[in-house]
Amino acid sequence: MGHVQCSGWWEQAGLGRQPMRDLVLSFAEGQIAGTGVDIVGEFELRGELHGDKMYLRKHYIGSHVIEYHGLSVGEGGYTGVWTSHGEAGGNWFIGIVASRGALSDAALEDLKSDGAS
């Protein structure tokens, strides 16, 4: 599927909902890679898709790692819970931003088939 522009956010008690900006992900053979920035700083994402399940490790450059576990909510969106050092942190959402409306059915099937391998 290549590189896709995404939008996303995470929530934490005391900070509320925080946007992830400049979020770009790439999907290939069930693997996910990406970059972005949020209130904490710049980060890299690495992870996997397994059917409707997404797992990501968010590494803040020069700092700590956050783990994201989630499920597909349809139309290129994923949501779940993030953890830090095994402790629950809060909810999150990442969605693919289509430049011309919703993703085509073919593009959605490509994303699902990439995660099924």
C-alpha cells in the first residue's frame, strides 16, 4: 500500500486528548512503519497487523517507548489502549486520511490482506 497520511490521537489522565501530527505510516506484508510528532516529541512507529489486530511500538526519539494494542474499527481506522512499562495509559485512535473522500474498497482490501499474512 505504500506511505499513507494518517490522523490520530491518544488520551492520558491530566493531559486529555492529544493529537499526533505529521503522522505517516507505511504498510507492507503485515509490517507497519511510520513517523510523527505529538506534545511529547518526535517519534517512530514500528509494528504489525494481524487480521483486524494492530500492534505498534512508539519510540520517542532519544527517549522512552509506548506500546499500542488495538483493533480495526473499519474504513482504515484502529483504536485501542496504550501502555508504558506494562501500565495502562489510555485510549488511542489512528485513521488513514484519504485525500479524496473515503478509501476505495480495493484499497481497504489491500490493507486487510497485508495484515493477514
